[in-house]
Amino acid sequence: MSAIVVTTLAELEPGDVLVAVDGEKRNRPLTVATPLGPVESGSPVQGVRFEPPTGSILDWVFYPSQMDGRQMEVLRS
């Protein structure tokens, strides 16, 4: 896997592993499940869905308004 830095959620692809945001390493890296798109069928809201970390029951979705412009370090195969 190669490490790259992206600054928009639209650059993320399924299987990418988010390891750091703005230089801060994540305790639990997150793997992209679905790329930027509607969070639910028919919804106008766009987001990137991640696979929940082991033991988490939460739905992990990041939104462009919160993440675009931030430096996201990603491992990509």
C-alpha cells in the first residue's frame, strides 16, 4: 500500500484506509466502504461511508462540509 494525502472526500476510493487527519494519527484507521455519494437512497445529502471499526455499532459517515480542505493521509493499494 502506498501513502497519499488527499484534501477532499471525493478523492477517496473503496478500500482506502484513512490513517491520519491534519497530521494526527487515528487510533482506529477507517476503511472506505462506499465513495462519496448519497448517504441513503434518494437523499440529497452526500457523504463517504466507512466500515465500522471492530466493536463499534455506529454508522461511520464523513461529510464534505466537515472534511474537505483537511489533509487526510490515506493508504491505497
